Amino acid sequence: MATSFPSNSHLSRDPSTEFISIEQLRRQFTEWSASTRHSQAFPHREMDALRQAGYLGVTLPGAPLDQRKASTAGLLRLLYQIGQGSLSVGRIYEGHINALYLIGVFGTPAQQERWYADARAGHLFGVWNTQMGDGIHFHPTATDDLRIQGSKSFCSGSVQVTRPIVPGVLHDHNGKELGWQMSVVALDRHSPPVDASFWTPVGMQNSVSHKIDFSDIVIARDELLGAPEDYNSQPHLSGGAIRFAAVHLGGGAAVYEATRTALRQAGRTADPYQRTRLAKMAIRLESGRHWLDRAGHVNDHSTDPREIVNYANMVRTAIADYCSEILQLAEVSVGVRGMLHPHPLARLHGDLTTYLRQPAPDATLESVGQYYFNDAPSD
């Protein structure tokens, strides 16, 4: 569809290599989507393509979307394009970007140098915070290393993510809890048990969000990232919601395209009701893109963490609503045939429905109201 949403076609891995735009990759991901979904496995081809094109390092110092500069709007456009090509790839890639962001904020210069070099070398990063009753604890050893006990769930990318940020409760030598501590675990040096049976969703199968047991892995002190409770500091914790919202909206764009294609193939473009539904979908996409561009500006230029968090809460809520409406309109437009595999809409419907299930939507919306009662400046 025609759109005012700017592209990221200037991004490439290196002047000496063949230029590969994100639009080219997005089209390739779409072409691969049916066979990738059928495999229900990690999307190796897609992640290798992103790696070879240099997108694993695109936010590092000196790169086109250097996170130290006002580049958030461009990053959100990139995430939108990747989500349009594949929501599972978008989920894994957004975790990689999130991890590099946290390293940029909380890492020491030596840690940044080491982990940025890993990213440039092709290592995939991620952030695995979710856990069940058997969650992560770090206990000091006699040599002052740290032994991990416990598991993480919803580990998107599974063990293909070789540099995950794994937070847990840090203990001192007396067993006292010191707080929620981030670590970066070099999974290419370990072989933790993986529970793949944990991941049986209606969509997003290719995100392979397995449960992983880190028990008895020993890490050095310099593999801890930041101080206890840094992970929960604002606006870094909640402000990053704009990134997964961008991927969501890309999925909404893919649903729109699949619906438009299906209606064209069925010869129903002259139906006034179908035109009305397609118009509603296009309006919601355009609204979401304006939200993302504004979110990029607020994230880069606001000096008030409360404003950044509030805007992120509004963006994720608005885009989740837009995507839900797009899904409903697609269902009515295409009918039951669009819910039957291998129809492209069936895959997209399952993926987007699953990915939209982000935690605490009610609390997020309530916090927006609280902000405007208590914190928002007067007009």
C-alpha cells in the first residue's frame, strides 16, 4: 500500500559487500514463510540473512542506527519491516536489539567491547526474563564465581541465542538475596537441558520459545551486567515496549496484504463492504505508523522517564487494539477459507494473535490514566 512511512533502504552491512535492503529481506522472508512455518523450527535462513546483511550490529557504535544517537524512529521502521516479513523472526530479532540496548546502558566499557565484538561476529543475543516457580538464582562459589540454579521459560530463539541476558536473584555468600541481577550467559560454551515440549502455541512456532534449565552453569563475575535491580529501572524496562509494538504492527501490515491479495484473487474488489473493511484496515495501519514515528521522537528527545514510559504504554495499547481490529476485519473479509492452512492468512492470524498476548495489558492501560491524573504537565 502507499504510505508516508519512511523506509530503511539505506541500511547495509558494509560498503564493500553486496547491498541488501531490509525491503529485499522482508520480501524474501515472506516467500520463505510457508516452508518455515511447516518446519516449526528456528528460522535459520532468515536469521542467517539478517546476520550476513549486517543487521545484528545495526545499533552498535558507528552503525547506521547507533543507539547513542537519535535513531529510534529508524529502528522502529526496521522492526516493522521485519515483523511484516515474519513475526517469529521479528520476535527473536527484537530480543537481540533489546539485549544490545541494555548492554549499552548498563555494561562497562570492557563488557561493551567484548559483547559488541560478539554481535559483529554473528552471535545472537536475547533477553529471557520470564520464569515459573523454578526460576533463576545466582550463588557465589568458593572461588567467587557464580553458580546458576533454575530455569527460564519463553526463551525465544532457544539455544540458537548464544548470548542471552538471563536475570535472576543474586545471593551473597551468606545466602542473602541482593536483588534482581542480569547476566550474559555464553550458551555456546554450555549445553543446558531444553524443554521443547513446553512450546505448543497456536502461532509463533518458529520463535521456538522453549524452557531452558541453567542449573549448575558457572559464570564469572564479569558476566554480570549492571547492578541488582538495574533491569527494573525506568524508562528502560517499560519504554522498550515500542519495539515489540513495531513488530506487531508489521504483522498487522502482513495481514492486510494477505487479505487484499485474497480479495483480489476472489474477484471481490468491487464489493462495497469489502472496500469499506479494507479501508478500515489501512486507516489503522497508518495510525499505528504515526504512533511509532512519534514514539521514536519522544524516546530520543524527552528528558522525563515518566513521559517515555507513558508514551510507550499508549503506543503498545493503541497498536494492540489496531492489530486486533485488523484481524477481525480480515476474518470477516476472507471467511473460513482464510483460517485453513496453508492459506497465508491462517499462519499470520495464529502468529499475530499469539504475539499480541503481552503481559499486563490492563495494568498498562490503567497506568496511562494514572499518568494523566497525576504526572502529565498541564496544557
